[in-house]
Amino acid sequence: MKTRNLFVLSFLLSFATPVFAQQTYILVVTGVPGDEEHAKKFDAWSKTFVDAAEAREKVPHDNIVSLSGPQSAKAGVEKAFTDLAAKAKPNDSLLVLLIGHGASDGTGTFNLPGPDLTVADYARLLGKFASQRVVLVNTASSSGAFLEPLAGPNRVIVTSTKTGREYNEPEFGQYFVAAFADDAADRDRNGHVSISEAFDYAATKVKQDYQQKSLILTEHATLLDGSDGRIASAFFLGIGRGDAALNADLSDPETKKLVDEKDALEKEIAALQLRRPSMDEKAYSVQLEKLLTDLALKTKAIRDRAAKAKS
């Protein structure tokens, strides 16, 4: 019976729009580019990511901090972490994206103007977010050195390489940021790209790129989820609506009513998840399954109405 219930929940989740944390905060740090070519490339990656967060996922502008040039020096990055920690409430989320070059001499660093921040420094800074979900994505070379030292409960660590000894410049970063602006990355077609989906999309693109160039793969992107995969698959940049993916015509009163009812169910699920620590696990599962069933049926009704309108 337990196995069946897990299967049912998994099936229903494949139809449901994601349930989000209260607020998502984003910190993008673009390190030292080294030359003009990399400066343009890294700036484009940062812009692609931030634009997707704001335009597609509706992350409030004030929730996003993007640092580059002199702003991305050690003091600026540390201040950004401190400021965001002061704003973030329990159950909020933080995503940190590091774009640039890295190195590993046994400790792991990310190159900044002036003194670098080491993996130990990032462990200290992430410690300010003990009650939030945290995703840190390091797109630099040798970034695998960040995996084990930063891993922990309620954390997802994504790196372009699996160890600190993969020194070649990786391609993973460009595809990871591109995922959030590409509908093809949205495997379950719910209108949002999760960290897990972005990772799989980027890792696949990297392999295809190397194969097309007849090169031996020298980078192996890695994802560590401290909550058995639950965070990466349910972590989204923001609270953007998935109506476009459902082909929902909000000018139609009946469709608008269905979408509003779907949104209300999503809020109920989010509220239930926040109450989970104080609930009996069986009661929580029963309530969650009912809400997910209702949500799946509502989502199906929206899709059916959109399909009927097209026929």
C-alpha cells in the first residue's frame, strides 16, 4: 500500500504545477574574466540567467543581487550574503550562481578581483542560511572541490566538474543558464524549469557538444542533493505562472476561473508543506494526496479546455 501511494503521488506530481517557497533570493557572482572574450561571455550568461528569473519566473527585482567587476570583490560578496541573510525568512530559498574561473590547490577557490574566497569561506557564508533551502551552482573549472565541503541537509551543490582536478575550462555554465530560457528543458511541461531539469539539460548538451567536436569529455558535472533529490527536483527560480505551458487563455472567463482555482490549490499545498513538521505523517500524506489529486484534475481541465478551443 505504501509503495502504491508513493507511485500515485509521483504520478500526480508530474501533472501538478510546482509548489514554491515563500520567497526566492538569487545571488549571481561573476568573477575575474581574464580577457575581453570571457568578459563578454560571462556577462551574457549572467544576463540570460537574471532575465529568465525576472521575466519568466517573476522573481522580484529586489530579490536578485548580481555582482561583477569591482563589486564582486571579496568584501562585496560577503556583504551580499550578509544582506540576503538578513532579508530571508525561514522556509525561503537562496540560489547562488558563480560564473567565472576557479582553481584547486587542495582547498578550492573561485577567482575574484583581489583576494579570492575559498570553499571554506563559502561554507561559512552559507552557514548564515541554516533555515532556508540553498542551491549553490559553481560553473568554474576545478569546481568539484566545492562538492563535499559544502554539502548538507537542505542544500544542493552543483558543479561543472566532479573533482578539483578537472582543470580545463568547462562548457557546463553556458548550457545551465540557457536551460531557464529554453522550453525544451522543461521536461514535465509545467511551465517551470527545476534545478534538476536544468542540470540534466546542461549535462546532456555538454556531452553532445564534445561528441560533435570529436573530443574526449574532460568535464563531468555533478549534483549533490542533501535531501535525497527532493530539493533539486522541486526548486524553481521563482513563482512565475505556468499558464503559458498550459496554453491557458486567460481572456476566457471559464479558463480564468479554472486557473484561479488551480492557484488557490497550489497555495493550500504550500501552506500544508509548511505545517508538515508539526503534523502526523499519515495525516499529512492523506491531505497532500487529496490536494495533489484536485490539482492534477484542475490542471487537466485547463489543458482539455485549451485543446478544445484549438480544435
